[in-house]
Amino acid sequence: MSDNDVDIRDGRGKRRIKLRDILVGSLLLAIGFSQSVQASTRWVVDMAGRNVEVPESIERPLGAAPPLTALLYALDPDLVQALNIPFTANSGHYLAPGVESLPVVGSAMGHGQQLNPETLLLLQPDVALAWRNSFSDLAPEMMEAPFEKAGIPVLYVQLDRLSDWPQAFEFVGKLVGREARGKALANYIRESLQRVQDALNAIPEAERVSVYYAETPDGLATDCHTSFHTEAIELARGYNPYRCQSQTMVGQERVSMELVSLWDPEFIIVQDPLFLHNAAGDSRWTRLQAFRKGQVLAVPRKPMNWIDRPPSFMRALGIQWLAHAFYPRRFTLDMEEETRRFYRLFFNIELSAEELNELLGPAKNMR
């Protein structure tokens, strides 16, 4: 007999039933009961303009993609019941207790593990928050299908660019009863965007520093200048020489070492820490001016990446970090104090000197 089976005795004798079937059946009964007593609903217009009926009180929202789960965490860690992808390893000291160990259930769009109706049945969310971006309208039925099967209403939240985040925080904050918190987070992002824009937007294109975005251990995957994956570089007035129109949401397009050498970027932004190890002994990389001048910047990653993968509210700090690195005289900033301020607001923690060094030590401009 399997550990997942139980014996049930009735008038006809003993029957073997899978424990999983009992659990699923119990959940279906519980859901049916909760739906029968949940008479109070309301209509909400989501950020795609759809009119959706949702429960009056939303206590268990589910982020259907990493940016939405990040948004929920910033509003209130208690709103997060599962993760789409794990946080950066060893980030627990930046997070609320227990969050790092939540189940990883996947996403409704993008690559990697995909959400399925069975998982949704176990989680029983009140509503699903779906990621609306440049590519989400291509096949909305694929994104919505698992939620429709589980009877869960779907609300789209527009998060294509960093400038979408203030409205998204306000929309979701009001939806889940954290309106004041949503406004506070929205205001920080608006102020950060404005601060960088005021300082740098007058820089002519010919005077912008050239920046290559190295995303993989070998450094030869990158993204177009139009991609949301590279938006932080553009906002900080870096010039991405890979000029093209994004064709996929996943990105990480392959380029040749010859092309990177031809670009000879002034800065290299590093996503994968292994790249620094691999490139250190490779003269093809070390002869580039970014390496010669010490302008190779490793992106801070805890508890989430500051500029990309996932593209989240962390970019509000990331664009300031990049702007200061690219143009230290035009964009003056006490990076340590701004980092403390950001983590205090978005993560409700006071950074120690050790944590600041962990975040900023590998990321400091080496000029």
C-alpha cells in the first residue's frame, strides 16, 4: 500500500482510495461552501479596461508572474501566499519571516515553471493578478485558461515600464485595502524617475556613455535597447549599442564576441556573477575599455535584482545607481543613504553596515 493511499470501510467492505483524491475532494467542498456564503462581490475595472466581478474583500490575491508577486510583497508580505520563482539565494535576512520558504508554483506567462489548475485549487486565491505588458495581448487565452478552469477572476495589471508602477501600486493597493501604502510606494517611484530625468535628459545622444548588458555566464546574451529588460539602462541615459526591436518577452538574444569588441563599450552591466569569473582570464574581454577602466558593474541582486529578471520596482533604485555610476558629476547621490531609504520603505528593514556592503560592495564603480 502506498503512503498516499488510505483504506476506507463501508457496507461493501474495504476500499482503497488515494489520499490525494480525498484532499482534492475536500478542497472542492470547501471552495463550494465558501462560494455559497461569499455573496458580497463588486465590479472592478482592471488596467486592461476589463470589467471584472471580484469578492468585496480580497485577502488572498495571487501574483501570476514575478513582477506581480513583487508588487504584493512590497504592499504587504502577508499578501504573498506563493512564489513564481525563488528569491535570490541567501536573501532571507532582507525578507519577512517565512516568505523565502513559501512554495514556488510558477507563472502564467513567460518561460520556466507554469501555473496549473491543480495548484490553484490548493492555493484558493480570491483573485489572480496577471501581468499586462508588450507581449501579453498576443495570447491572452493562454494566460487566463488555468484561472478560468479554477473559477478564479483575473485582473490585469499594466507593468510594461517602470513608469507604470506608480499607477499599479495605487490600483492594487486600493484593491486589497492598502491604499495609503500603495500611494507611498508610488510616490517614491515617481520621484526617482523625475530626479533622474531632471539631471540627465539634457545629455545629447552623442555624449551618452555606451553600455553593454551581459546577461549570461559567457556574457554573450543581451537585449535590445527597446526591451523592458534594458529599460533601466535607457532611463539612466546609457546608450545600448544593440539597437533593435524586441521580438520576445524572454529576450537574452545571442551576439558574437566580435560584435561586442566592435562596440567596445565604456560600461558593462553584469547580471550573472559567473561572468566576472569567466571574463577575468579572457583577453577578449579584459582588453575592452570597460575592463581597462574598471567600469564593469555587477548588479545588486538581494532580495531581488535591481534592474531586471524580474523587472520590478527595484528599478526605482537601480536607475539611480546606474545614473550615478554613468554620470557621477551630473547625478550626485549618497548611494548608501539612498539604499537605506529604499529598503526602509519597500522592505521595512534597517540595513546594517554589513548588509550595505553586501549590496553595494561588488557593485561599486571601480573608476
